[in-house]
Amino acid sequence: SYYGCDSLINLHLNVNPTYLIYDTLSICENELPYTYTDTIFNISTISGTYNFYRQSVYGCDSITLLFLTVNPAYNFNDTHTLCESELPFSYAGQSFDSAGNYSINLLSQFGCDSNILLTIYIQPAFTETNHIRICESELPFSFAGQKFDKEGVYHINLKTEKGCDSLITLLLVVKNIPTQPDSIFGNPKINSIGQYIFSIDPVEDANTYIWNLSNKEWIGKSTTNVISVFIPKPGEGIISVKAANQCGESEKTELHIFFSTGIENHELQSEIAIYPNPALDHFYLDLKAIQGKTKIQISDISGKTLYVSEFNIYDKANVLKFDVSNYPKGFYFITIHNNDQRMVKKIIIE
């Protein structure tokens, strides 16, 4: 001791440990900022080893080594342009059957949320039907890079400029020059001035008919299989007709017409007057050379009767007025029947 005497001290020594701790942590990028014990990892934290120095409960230094892995959370855009025939389209375990924008939520291999914005464009499958008529002389016929040597229905598979399937249906009709018409129907022997109808049976493949009148005095025109001809005076001539289409004309068929003098009173006809001619909305028919019951008939150039009536003509009632204000412009025929006489006059309505 202080005075040189022996002293005995009993020492109780405690050695407290210092800690070295290893820790592993795996998080997703979208979990940042992340709190680890008393430390916050901010949003820009990356994977790495982080040291933490702390004191234990006994006041001794402790070190924690944290092995941190920050796994990415994916957000990206993906675009696909498809042909219509490729629908439905499978993507990321889902099926899509139309164009549009789709948001797809998935988990990455590390279990992190991923978002894909999928944009789908659809190129249509092109379909078309073509009706084409050609003449036999145009065979073989070229279409869409192929040649066809007979009529029929053809299905042609092609690719669009975008590489998608397209289907063209070709309806090919091959037409021939029409055959020669059969006989012309109608009276070949006539004996009075008037309007006469002539016709033929329709000809297969014909879409028009070409009529010809050899007598320049005769009036008639038609593109159908029927023609109305006005024959104004005795004489003869030939009516001919051809069947035609875009491929050509057939041989002509003819009918010889004879007009022998009958009961027409040409002297009396010259004394019948129509005025004004041409007419606008009315005309007068002067029948001063006629007496008794008389039938008046008005017909158009096709032979259709537009007006018919009977009058009793005498000296003080021999001028008749007719209203034609509703008649279309053109040529018309006035037929006068008196006893056994028949006379035809022509009038123009403007």
C-alpha cells in the first residue's frame, strides 16, 4: 500500500466483442428510395458493397458489410406492324386481335415490375373482284402477271407492297362476234302510207343492232331488235340489220319491201293543210276538201298512238285546232281516215 503493506486487488475483466456483419440485400429499382436500418438509399442508388460503422450495445465498434443488388425495373416501348392474316397476335403470353396501344405489366427474372407499351399496326389483307369482258381475239389475256386462255373464275394470290397476302378474284367473260340475225319479221308488201314495225329475234351476245334503210324517203331509227319505219309514198327498198357488240358486227340480214299504189288519194292529200309547221304549242288542221265522219290520229316516230278522235266535218267546221303543248320536241305523224281513204301528214313540234 502507500505505507508499504501488501494489498490484494481482484480484477474482473470483460472483453466485449467487435462485430463484422455481412448482409446481402436484393431490391427492385422501383423500390427506391429504400430504408435499410437507419440509412436511406436514394433513387439513384446502384448495386455495390456498402460499409456501415456502428457501436454495439457495449460501445464497441461494429462493421456491417452490405452487398446490395439493385435490379432494374423495365419500361420500354415495342412496336409491331402485322398483316391482317397474322391475327390474333400472341405477345408476352397475351393475345391481341386488333390494332392499338396496349400496356402490359410483367415481372422480370428478378421479380421486378416491368411495363411494356405495345403498339400494333395492322396492314389490311387486300381483296378485290374484277369483272372483265373481252373478245375472243384478245386471248390469251394478261392480268396480274398471269395469262388466261379461256373464260372462267380465277383466284390470284399476290403480296401487297407491305408484304401482306392479297386475293384478287377475276371473273373473265369471253365474248364472240354475234351471229347473223334470223329473218326480219314484218309485212314486205304494203299498199298505204304509214308507220310499220319490223323486228328480229334477239341475238345472243349482241348489245346493239344496226339498222339500215336503203330508201332515203323512209324514216326510222333504232338500236334495239325492233324498228318503226315511216313509209311516206309508193316505192320499194331494203331493210337490213346487223347484230353488234364490242367485238364486231355480224353479217347483215335483209328484207325487201314493196309498196304498191293502193287507196291513197294523193290529190285529196295535197289539199289538206297543217299550220303552223313546225308548231310550238298548237297547230291547225285544215280539212276543207273533206266531208263527213273523219278519224284523226296522232302518233310519234316510233308508231305509238298519242291521240285519236272522230269528227263530223262539214263546210263550216273544217278547221280543227290541236293542243300539243305537252308533246316533246320531234317528228309526229297525223293520220286522217275518211270513208275508205287514208292520208298521212308529217308535223314537227319545236
